[in-house]
Amino acid sequence: MSVALELDAAGTDVLLVDRDRLGGASTSRNAGGVRHQFYQDANILAALETSARLRQLVAEDGPVDYRQVGYLLLYTDDAQRDRLAEGVVRQNALGVDTRMIAPDEIAEIAPDVDLDGVLGACFGPTDGYLDPILLAAALRNRVLRSGVRVLEGTAVHRIESDGDRATGVVTAVGTIPAGTVVNCAGAWAPTLARSYGGDLPIVPRRSQVFVMADVPPLSPTMPHTFDCGSRFYVRPHQRDVWSGAAFKPILDEAPPTPGMAAEWVEAEELARRVGRRVPALAGRPFTRAWAGVIEVTPDDNPVLGWTHLANVYSAAGFSGHGICIGMGLAPSIGAEIRGGEPAIPLGIFRPQRFSDGSPAKLEGLWLQARPSRYEQWLASGPAAPQAGVAR
């Protein structure tokens, strides 16, 4: 939606095709975290631009419950501290107010957090969270008011090509002649790429959000808090608390429909870890959950750039960071599609980086890769009893 709006504003004729409702898949099913705490300059600049655009969106299209209460990244070992401090250097150099803090300041910012085993934290006061459903609706409303033509409820089956060009986009309602095609299909982008002989190194992973309802009131300054040792996050959402684990199972294929049923395998242990770190929540179960798909690349950076077809551009693989950097990268993506110079250098995002020997520019928040099996995540936390399955 953001790229379509950029192209439309520049006078380009744009048709946006979605098999469901705009924003109804991954955009609406995430945890809504918005941060500037990245390690690569391009991502930090994109996060700054995203924040500016979110504030503009709120002013012009209504509230999305955007709360800049901060990201608090707790560390329990020196290696994680060094990784976080490395990011702070780059973030500060580009104008982002992040800092390393000691336990006494953590206690002031987040008095509900138990500091057992915590050596310190990285705090980004301008980070925060929003309501992803409201964000999707606000962006959709903006698209529908623009000059972008929209086909919702229309599945794209494949992209046809001849020689070095795409010739048509085959949809459920017929074939659309191809001018320039932008593949923004997220976890479903590799399937479309294969239809024209392309290959996107994007793996779909299930990501889940668990909710504790009607919890005791937490401090109004409670940030979006990550426990880097136990590898989970917890954050307030009105009268509830949202949480999720680093455990992200790899899927053979992205699901055929946008919705996914949540699986509760990690719920009991996740609730235990949340209660250990936030004692006011101890003993409380999760009452509901939902699942979506994140589109993960080997370095956790998106794939942006022209394909082997001269008129097909890939913009996918945001690795769970789309809410943070997608809107901010859209102006640069739009400029490049139009043949201009992107404001944010996009070199680290090129598809060729995985095959030309380029050094990896890793963007993972935690030191270790995302666990794909529950047992891997279980082993990463504090000693736990044998975990069952909550229902």
C-alpha cells in the first residue's frame, strides 16, 4: 500500500491487486512493535522515516494507537550487551536517541519488571507500538481515497513472461497486461517469483501473539519489553498484555489463505516466563491468540530490486520488520521503480547479495537465530519444568 501511494503521488498509473482485503494478512496479524533499534544504516534511516509517516498518518487519517513509550531490551550476558551497544553507536550517529542503561534506571522506567539476572538494558524512548488492525485500516482508507485502482478479493495466480520481460499478471478475474510489476506479496512472493523463473530466498515462518486479558494495571511508562535471555517480549495493550516468543516454526509453504489458527505449544512456558519477569502477571494464563506469517531472509533484511526480468521489481522478505521500516522504505522503492535515485541507499537489500559473495549484513535483534523448533526455544530460557500444552 505504501509503495502504491508513492507511485500514485508521482503521477504513475497504479493497479493494486490483493486476494483478500488490503492489509488483511501479515499487516493485521503482527504485534505492532515499532522500533528504531536496528544495526544497518539503511534500516535505521527507514525506521526514522516510518515514525514520521506514522505521525502524519495519525494526523490525517485518524488514530492507530501509536504509543512511543519505548523499547526496553533486557540483557543477561556480556555478549548480548556488546551486540546492543554496537547498535547504539550506529543509531546515535544517525540521530536516534537510544542508550545503554543500568538496572537502577530500568527500575525507574519499568517498575513492574523483575530484575533477577538482568545486567542492564538498551532503551529507545522513541520506539513503541501501535494497533496493527487500525494501521491496516488507515492505510487502506488512504489508498481508497487516492488515485490507485484497487482489486480486492482477487487472487494472483502467476506472472507470465516472454524473454526478459513479464507480459501479464494472471488473476482470478483474468490476465492483466504487465507494465511494471512489483512483487510485494510478502511470504507469498517466492511462489509468484517461481512462476516466472525467479528465486527469492524467503522462508515463511509462523509467528504468534498471545493475549492475557484484564490484567492488573501496569505502570503507564511500561515499554515494549524484550527479555533477550529468555527470548520473548511483553507489552501492554489497553487492559490486556500481548506477548510472543522467538520460537517461529518454518512452514513448507505460506498458507493458501491469509488466516492461520494459532498453535498453543509454547503458551504455558511463555506465560511462565512472562510471570517470572513481570511478577504482577505470575500465574495468569493466556486467554486467546492469533497467528500470522513472517517472510524471513537469511540476513533478516528485505529483498529489494529488479529481477532478471526487466520490468519486475521485488519488495518482500521484511523478516518481521515491515511495520518498522516498510513505510519508510516506500519512497525510495518508488523512486527506484520510476528510474530515480532512492533517498535511502538500497544496496544492502539487493537480491544478488546471496550469490555474489557479499559480506552478510545481519539484522537480527538477538544473537542467536530464531528457533524453528519449540525445544530450541525452551533450552534458551531459565530452568523450566517439563512444559505441557495449554488449551
